[in-house]
Amino acid sequence: MERKDAPILGIESSCDETAAAVLAPDGRILAERVLSQIADHAVFGGVVPEIAARAHLAVLDALVKDALREAGLGFADLDAIAATAGPGLIGGLLVGTGYAKGAALAAGKPYLAVNHLEAHALTARLPGLSPVQPDFPYLLLLLSGGHSQCVAVEGVGRYRLLGTTLDDAVGEAFDKTAKLLGLPYPGGPALEAMAREGNAAAVPLPRPLLHRAGCDFSFSGLKTAVALLVAAEPPGALPRARVADIAASFQASVTDILGDRLEHALALCPDASAIVVAGGVAANGAIRARLAEVAARRGKPLIAPPLRLCTDNAVMVAWAGLERLRAGMAADTLAAPCKPRWPLES
Ligand code: KG4
Ligand code: ZN
């Protein structure tokens, strides 16, 4: 198989974003495209896997060709083709990896089956992203709709899971709580906006696992506490001021939990060169501010990639592929399966 120092194509389709990106061999972004399916799923209040898979299939080919056109390249000019092979929704994974394998076979290029979590984990090392490219090991806080994890990133392909959620992911807790409060999907941004109007001390809410050893998370008790509160309210729509107070109190609880868990994670990875946050929840201003406070107190730089690279995208997939090639790791065969479950440390 032909290998050369040439650009790499990345494809992401594991959830509700279809994305393609082309990176130069040094990691420079030559083209990036993301299409969100939020509008397709909003009326159902969450991602519907079958709709997601069909939507990926409908747009992926045009999206990839558009990205290649902007980069001024064809498949024949690439070094390799990388696609997210898990974890995620099987339908979307099959669409993305099927496309990538077909293109790799036709163009005679290596295929790379990328772990989506690894892609999030390595994004912070993308050249030019922050003044300091973090050295291994660094601490990753992955806070998304599907994942809540503290990971010691010790090298390409070397990840130590320090803690994870025992139930809901943090973004999922935002989404479910927002739904309880009658806010639109996705709930995180809507809930943050309401929280700005509210009083965070108005409603006492639990802070599950606070100060507990290790750095696992648990959010379902917090969500249940909000559900019980809402159920005890007089019938009819909640007054806006009440929604705002509950939103602010919920966000304050999550912020306290994440700050505390970060402290504990640092104790488990004391030689971390930096703290990296990724995932859609990293967009939350209050949470970012608290993590920055903890980082400053511990004398560690906090690296939060720009939001478009924090949420699901294909730049991170292409970059993870490049990191693997540069680390001398072998490409995958076309028989490599999709893995809806694929723990980072495996
Ligand atoms: O990383 P992401 O785009 O997708 C995956 O889950 O992989 O994260 C989406 C999650 C959703 O749960 C969304 O509600 C949450 O991130 N989110 C936020 C905010 N913006 C997005 N949560 C809290 N505050 C926000 N501003
Ligand atoms: Zn993700």
C-alpha cells in the first residue's frame, strides 16, 4: 500500500454530526466541514439513531468531496483515510467507516479506524491551537452528552481512565434537566442562558460524590432531585423566575461537582503537564471559569480548544490518525469492525 508524507482525510459520524476534514501532514487544517442534525432530532427531544444514520448517508459523500475540493485535493493525493469506528451509534459508524473503507480500497490508501474518545483526547495537541502544545502526560476532562471521563493521557494509544460517570453523562444531565424545566433541546445552552437570570442559592440541590475519593461522577440523583422539585410545584407551566432559579441551582451543583472531581483527578495524575477540557459541556461559562480557577490554584495551564473543536468534528479524527501514523503505528485492515462500545484504555 502506498504511503507518503501527504494530507489525511478524517470522517466523523458517530452521533448527530456529520463531519469531514483534511489536514496537512504537519496538522494544519486545510478544510473542515460539519453538518449538525440537531434540527432533525429536536422534535423528538433527543437523537434518534435511525434518523441519524440516514442523515449521515444522505450528506457524507457531498461533504467529503466539498472538503477535498476546498483543499484542492483528490483521494489519490491523500496519505490515509481515517474514520471514527466507535464508540457511538452503530448506524452512523457503519456509514462513516463504510465510506472510508470504500474510498481507501478504491484509491489504494491506508484506512485508520479511530476511537472517537482518543480523537477528543488528542485534539489539544493540534499545532497552533494553544501557546503550549501539551506534553504527555496531561489530564483530560471529557464532558460531553455521551461521556464524562477523567483520563490521564500518557501517550498516543496510552490512556489511563481515572474516573467516569456511574450513571448519566454530564451533558445528558443538562439535557434531561432542561427537558424537566420545559427548555428546548439541546438543553445545555438553554439551561445556561436561564441560569444567568436565576439565583443559584434559591434551591438546595444535592452534590453527589462531592469530596468522595477518586474522581467518578454521578448525576442521576441530581436530576431526580430536580424532577421531584418540579413535581411538587403547582400544576401548569413553571413561572420563568422559578425555572431560572432551578436552572441556576442545578448549574451551581454541577459546577461544584466538576471542580471537586478535577481536584481529585489531579491528585491521581500529579505530574500532568496541563489540564485539557473537551466535549460540548466545556462551552459552559460557569463550568469553564471554575475549572480555570482550580487549574490556576494548582499552577497548571488549562487548555480548552475552541468550541468547534471541543464538540464533535472531523479535524480531531484526522489528527488522531496523523498522530498514530507519526507514532509509527500500523494502519487498520478493511476488516476492522465498528465498535459501538470501545473503552479508551482498551
Ligand atoms: O460534545 P458534544 O457536542 O456531543 C457529544 O455528546 O458527543 O456535547 C453535547 C452536549 C449536550 O448534552 C449539550 O447539552 C451540552 O453538550 N452542552 C452544554 C452547553 N453547550 C452544550 N452543556 C452545558 N452548558 C452549555 N453551554
Ligand atoms: Zn464526542
